[in-house]
Amino acid sequence: MAIVFEGARQILTCERAHESCILEHAAIVVKHGTIVAIGNTGDLRREFHEAKRIACAGSVITPGLVDSHTHAVFGGWRAAEYELRSRGLPYMEIARRGGGINASVRDVRGRSEDALLERTLPRLAQMAQFGTTTAEVKSGYGLTLIDELKLLRVIRRAAEHTPIDLVPTFLGAHEFPPEFRDDRRAYVDLIINQMIPIVAEEALARFCDVFMEPGVFDGAQTRAILEAGRTHGLIPRLHADELENSGAAELAVELDAASADHLGAVTEQGIQALAGSNTVATLLPGTLFFLGKTRYAPARALIDAGATVALASDFNPGSSPSANLPLMMTFACSQMGMTPLEAIVAATAGGAHALRIDDGRGTLRVGAPADLVVWDVDDYREIPYRYGAPPIREVWKQGERIVTRL
């Protein structure tokens, strides 16, 4: 039976950040998990007069959110590091002392696949509560062949127990593990010659990612890893220019990466390269906020130059322990010069572009999966404006209600 969502004050199709995507006096018709019509309420009531009706009075409907950068599979939290940072110790110094990513690596190596799955599922449920219906999830806290495969298998298993669509990314090049600190070339060889072929053979990931940053993976190492991944069918993407500029945005464009993520220190040359490319600029303001930075990624300059921009949470235990994607919209508007409409589109269609998803997810259009959020607001601008606790009434995934707060 068809379902008609009617009575909403506004429907945002999110196909682009333009007022033309804001519909009033409109309804959405869903059948078999897919949007089959969107248009004037009266017309659709007459055409689908026998359909089930969902009253959305006094609400705004958007596509389900697409969180295109997360590290949602990990063991424990790292609150002790938060205290150290609050006392003024820099993130990279904490990492040098054995904290940071390698702290999570030690934790993950000591946990079983089942134990990690048990910790992951409640986090995914919370993501759905925040309106996320599709999420990318990375490995990267194992840094051995066995443990990276373990993380990717947890992602695969988690996908069977959550309504959220999960998109897996191999991030063996997240950091150099302690046992390879003095032989970095050997670890790069391990990634290229052992990890990537097995990840690809078992179809455990769609993307290959590298943390390119001074002190971590340099340009030559990053290129070698991403080209090896591409040879095995893994699409490149980068952690790019997060804390210092390294030319990572330009390399991402050269390699036709799906996205260049972070960009807190991107240069004008990097902005122009992204603007003329198919590589999405994925911005992660929650990370810079949590690390106490005062300079954010230049969202306004990227948008004005013509780059496609996505917003994501970077949900992880060290530098962004929040899956609240609507809060990232608030940061984008208040700290990065984005308008509310631009922020919403970046967290929906932008995220889908960053994941090279072309089935309509991230938008509300005929033929798209019926992934949508019903917001308990009078105006779409309230979504980032009312920060902290997202005013969500319902979340739907492929025409099935997965969250309700009536």
C-alpha cells in the first residue's frame, strides 16, 4: 500500500542549495520503500485516495542525513585525553606520548569481534536518533592485517543489525603502529601487499582512505597506497590538510578521490583544485571544535569557488566523540559561514556525493529511496538553529519508521 506524507509546512528536496528545493503545500508518496510522487497535496490526495496517510502537520521534511565520515567502530572512549587537552596539551603531543589513535589501537586489538559489535550497535542506534540513515564507517584502529579485517567484518555484521545503510572504508593508513615506528616503509608495504589485496578479495570495503598529514603519511606514501587500492577496485579518499597543509587536497583531485576530508588548513590552491573537480570537500567542524581550534575549514570560500561540500560528524573516540550531525550543521552556520539551507544540503545530498551514491539517497525525488526525517519545527532554518538536541519527530528508512518521538 502507498503511504502519503502530508501536511508538512515545508519539504526540502535537497537536490541543490537553492530556494527552488523548498516546497510548500506539498506531499510525498511512498510505495515499496521508494518515493513514487512528490507534489501538490490536493492532487496527490485525489490520485492516491486509498493510501495510508501520515500526518506531518507543523513539521518540515528533509531527506535522511548522510554521514559520510565516521569511525563508529571502536572499543572504549578516551576521556582521559580530553582532560589533558583541557589542560593545554596539544593533540599531536598526546599522540607522541602513546595516546591518540594508537590508544584506540591497543584497545581494539584486545577485543573480540563480538565485543566490538556489541559496542557498535548502540552507537548506530544513536546515529539514527540524530536523523542519520546512511553512514560511512572506517576501519583504522587495528593496524595489523588481522585487526583491520576484524574491524571491517564488524562493520559488515553491524549492517545486518541496523536499518542504517553502512558504507565501509579501509583505513589501514590511519597511523603508523608502534611496532613500525622505526620502519615506516615496511608498514606501507604491508598495507599495499597484504592488507589491500585481502580486503578487496573479501569485498570488505568500498573505499581506501589515508591520513595524509605531516608526521603521519606523506604524499609519496599516500599516493602509493591509494593507487594500490584503486588497482584492487577501492575508490580513493583522503584525510586532507586537517591541521597543517600538505598539498593533500591537490593530491586528492589528481587521484580523482571521492572526497578530501577535514580541510582545516587547505590553501587557496587546494580550494581552486577542488572547485574544478569531482572530489567532494567534506568538512568536519566537530573535530576542530572539540580540539579547541579557532580556525575552521573555509566553507564559504569552497562554496563560492564552486566546490561540492559535504558535512560529516567524524564520529570517533578521540577528536569528535559525537554522532550528532545536526550539531555539525550548527557549527557550519555559526563558525564557517554556511547558510542553514547549504548546511542541510551538505549533510544530505553532499554526503551522498562524497560516497558516490547515485540512487537518490540524500534527496527527495521520484525514484529515490524513502529515507526521510520529519522535523518538529515550523521552518527549516530551525534545524541548525535549535542546536544540541535535534528537534526530530520521526525518522523513516526505505518507507519504514525507525525512530519516533511523538
